[in-house]
Amino acid sequence: MKNNKRIFVLLLLLVMAGYKVAAQQDAMYTQYMFNQLAINPAFAGVRDKVSATALYRRQWVGIPGAPQTVTLAVDGPFKKKKVGLGLLLSNDKIGITRTNHVYGNYAFKIQTDKGTLSLGLRGGASFFRADFTSVEMNSGSPMDPGFSQFVKKTMLNFGAGIFYNTDKYYIGAAVPHLLNNTLQNNQVLVTNQLIAREYLHLFITGGYLFELSPDLTLKPSFLFKGSRGAPLELDLNANLWMKEMVGVGLSYRSAADISIMAQVQATPELRFGYSYDRSTTRLVKYNTGSHELMMTYFFASDKERGDKEPKNIY
């Protein structure tokens, strides 16, 4: 039984980390609608004020080596809101792999009659580590050369995105990283070995704000994800906000999860969020769900502190 569990965890690691297979590699977020800089550089400065969002996600609780992600995103408008700048820091842990990401984001704003069109660029580096020597093998098993490696790789990359928003809706598309960097150390590549690499990911997002009453707003949204070697994925979400202070929501991720969400605008500057995912696949037998915690702080000026916060779709 113990060996079967190790085999399951190892297979999970190979699929999620993309080592010797092509799979969806970018971290997933249930509360992506409040953390959009993580998937689209054009979102920098969209909220018209400097903000910082910290997010922690623990996926598939109960499975050893399951993914864990920590993200910090800071962004805001500059040059009379003609430019948006942002910094994205994140750490992904999957089994024996660790990846740190550091990316700067730039968005150029074009005002239209009804909204704003943002064109974004991202540049930075990822620091990948995988200690395959730490994987416990059965005694007496032949040594696999693949498990005698300690992979350390620094990878430069860049991405691009586009985002259009009005007071009532938004739509965006992005490719967070455009280069297909290899994940192995060059010295361990051998003939006929399948090469692990980063693969291009496409994200398409959209959302709308329905004012049901002066105190009640409904904010549906969607996220479409596509990547080579992984099935297409669609997230459908709806958040109901009461007096722009408390929000509750439901989410469905195609062939993966159903989720519940809750947000509290504790003060005009401080927002907290939580989501819980429950698997709809056979993985439900091996885990108790996924948890996500979020905190956003809006840095308002003295003048803005006295103004009533307008309804928004983020």
C-alpha cells in the first residue's frame, strides 16, 4: 500500500511538473478575478490605484507532494494613468520541485469612448530546482539515471497580453511566457531522452457587472486556459456582492473542480478572500480539497479616502 502511494505521488509529480511530459505548468487560481496580474501583464494599473495582492494556494490536501503556490502582485497606474507598472513574485512547490518567479510588468493605456485598452509586456526570470535524488526508491530496484540528478536551472522569459475594460465589463487575453525553455540541465541531456520544457499557455478572461439593486451586484466571469499537451480548461464563476462589502460565489472548472468563494471588504483599503475546491474527478478519493487564501490592500491617497468607492468588477 505504501509503495502504491509513492507510485501515485510520483506520477502526479511527473504530470504536474512537466518532467518528461508536456502538461499544463502554470499555477492555477480559483480567485483569479482578484489576482489577474498573475496571468495577464496588461492588467497592471487597471484598478486606477496602487494595490498589493498576496495569495496562498494549497492544492489537493492529503496527497504528499501536491502543489502549493504563494504569489505577491503589486501594481498601479502612473503618468496620469497612461501607464501601468507591476511586480509579480511567486513560488511554486510540487513534490521535489521548487520554482521561484520574478517578473516586471508594463502596460500602455489607450483611452477609448467607453473604456480603456491596455497593451502589456512582461519580462523576468524563473529559478527551477528539482532534487530527484531525494525520491525514495524500493530497495533492490535498479537505479534509474533519471533519479540521480539535481536539476538547477535559471530561465529568462517574457510574455504579452491585452486587456479592455469599462465600468461594466472586461475582456483580456495573455500569453504569460513565450519562450519554451528546457527544464533539464544541459549536461544531463542524452540521446533519445524526452526533453522537459516550458510550454506556451494562453489565458482568456472576461467578466461583467450586473446591478441587481442599489445594494446587490452580480459579477459573473470566465477564464479559458489552453496549453500544449494539456486539455482545454474553462472556469465559470459568479460572485454576488452585498453593499460591496461581502461577496459569495460559486465556480466550476471543467473536468476538474467545483468551488465556493467568499470575500470581505473589511475596510475601503483591505479585502480578504477564501475559496475551497472539491475535485470532480477520481482524485477526489485521494484528497480532501484545495484551499486558497487571498488578501488585497489598496493604497489610497488622502483625497481618495474621503471619496465613496465606486462599484467595480474586480
